[in-house]
Amino acid sequence: MKTKIFFITLFAFAFLLSACQTVADSSSTNSEGATATANSGENTQDDVQEAAVETQIKKREHNGPIVLHNGLVITATGAEPIPNGAVVVENGLITAVGPEAEIEFPEGAWLIDVEGRAILPGLIDARASGLSNHLDLDEGQIESIGRIVYLDSALQSGVTTLRDAALGRMMAQEIADLRAALEAHGNTVPTLVLTGPFIAHRDGSAMERYPKQNIGVASTEEARETAAHLIEAGVDQIGFVQSITQESHLETRDGLPPILSQVQLEAIVEVAHGQDKWVLGQAVFPEEAEMALAAGVDQLMSWPSRAVPMPDDLIQSLVDDAVPVLSGFNVTPPQEGDVRRFLDAGGTLVFGTYAPNSGPMDSPYREFQVMLIFGMTPMEMIQSATANAARALELDDQIGTLETGKKADIIVVNGDPLQEFRIMREVIYVVKGGDLVVQPAGE
């Protein structure tokens, strides 16, 4: 209990500090029901004035359409950004995206002039490690400290969807209760994708270090039964862990505790795929990644080669099998040059922070900073946390890009991140599921 109180206090303190760092322009929203012409935007990205004022989570009641206009629209589809662009939201969905001059605004729309700032898809953190372990329920509701520290701070940082990897030993009723509690908060908390506890070797490092986040198995039959039990409990995806990140600094895994065998991995994948569930594998050594690929894993949940350069044949296998790799560089940094080699070969990188285990939930920008150091371009980083991450969560038909028909998860940042990427830490507005839920304080 003392440990739990300590971490809650620590993250609460971090949240209060971060609240002072988010920025907004208090004059950037027109009054509700305002009228605008198609060419109303005269501001450009160069005109944006940075203003360090606080944002707040506050759902604005508005029954009609919402239009974000006079912005630089970055769709994350691979298309060129749209200057003087607009995004129209109706009934929770995006109904129009494009140059403002070519879009007819719906009658009675709430017009939000973003004054040249960038409009992007909501961010997706594809690895929030053990998050649900910190979300205690009180009479069916998420207790307030946990919500503020973990969910509110993530949303204010532009993260509209989280995948909770290594969920902890929640079973069917607990998972159902958590989903119901999240649903009660509606669009004022991020969407959570749940993987359940990871499957690990009973005598391996993962069980020794993180017994509450993993389930240990000693046989192929146990591996098969555990995967089936997790699916029955209601998880969205299945995960397994081999070595842990604390061992990734070693050049080989010689002398380390045992890991799941090839046959056990294949059994897990067979059960999961038989129930139309994707399988995520944590592999921090190249040989572990090769085992996972041979078993048919759908994505790697950690960078698989920290102490030595990633082998060319492993890169090629990941590309050939179209298996994306989670970043998590603030926890398992790659060798210099490996990220560019992987991306230039056609590899897919997915954004993940390991928060809260790696630090506060309000710091996606820290992972972006490390990505930048390892040679990623601003657009590559944006796509890793939007389109790529949506595909990794099997939600790319709903979120991840700004396209007509997709769910309206949208953020506005205080400038053009393609020119100055630190702008990504300055989230002004967040629209989630069509509701404006984060805005400058006082509005």
C-alpha cells in the first residue's frame, strides 16, 4: 500500500507540473454559431504566436457540426499537408477534409479558427505498460487520482487512444468493469485497447521481475490454455514476453533465465489467430525476434537489438513479413543508424512510450525527442503515432488519419510541427469522438 501511495503521489506531482507547460491561445475560438466565409483565414503558420497558458479538460456541449478551419491540415495519410485547410465534424465523424476554399461549412456549425496552427489526428500510444494496474475502481468508477494522473494528463497531451500492454492479472469481470467505467467517462478519457497480462516462461526474468503483469507457463499445453483463457476474459489482443528490457543491454542472452520455446510460441499464435486475435511479442534480442517471426507474431512490442546493430537479415524478415516494431526508444534505445536502416528498408515503426512504467503519462514528446535523435523525420514520427499505431491496434478503419468517415479524434498544436517539432508538446485543442474535450482554460 505504501508503494502504491508513493507512486500515486509522484505521478500527481508530475501532472501538476506538466499542467503549467501546456499551451493555448485563449482567443483562438470563435463564439458558437459564428459565421465564416470559405476564405476567412488570412493567418499563416508564420503568424502563430506561442502562448504558455493552461489547457483544461472540459466537454463543450454542442449538438451541431464542428469546423476546425484556417489551419495546416496534416492528414497522416502520406499526402502533402493542406495549408489553409479545414476539417468538418458531424455526429462524431469526419465528414470533410481539404482546402477551406473547397469546403462548404454546414449550417449552424461551431467554427473554431485555429489561426494557422496544425490540425492532426489524435495521437496513439501503442504501449502504455501496466496502466490499468493504476486505475482502481471505486463503486464502478475510476477513482479521481488515478483518472487525473493517468488519463487526463494523457488526453491533454493529445493522446486519444492507449493500448495497455501487460494489463495485469485482470480477468473477465474486472475487464468488463473497467470497460464500463471507461465508457461512463465517454470522450473525456482516452480509448483503451487491452492486451491482458503477457504470457511468459514460468521461470523467466519477466515472472521474477513483473509477476503481477505476466502469467507464467511451463508447458505448451499451459501456453495454449492461457491464451484461450485470456481471449475468453475479453482482451483485445494477446501478448507474450521473452527477455525483459533490463537485459537488453547485453550482447547475447547466454546465461539468462529461460524463455518460451518455439513450440510454445506457435501454440499461443495458433490459439489467438484461431479466434481472430493478433499476437504481440516482446523480444529484446535478435534471436528472440527471429523466433517470434517464425511463430507468426503480428508485431514486436520492443526494439529487438539494443547492444548490437540489428542484423540485416532480421530487418529484411520484418519487412518481408510486414511486422511492425514498437519504438519505446526511451527504454530500449537502438544502435546508431539502425532506425534509419530499418525505415529505409521499408520497415514500419509504431509509437509507444512504456508509460506509466517509464514516467508520467503526459510526456509523449519525450519519446518523440528520442526518435528525432535517431534520425526520424517529423512526418515519420507523426505517422508512427497515428496511422501506423492505428494499424497496430487494428483500428485503422476508425482512427489514425484525417479522412472522411473516420472517427473524429483530432488535435490542434501550436504551430507547424513539420518545421519545428517541439510544437507537438503544445496541444491547444483535442476533439475526441466528435466532442471538444480539451481547450484553453477559461473558454
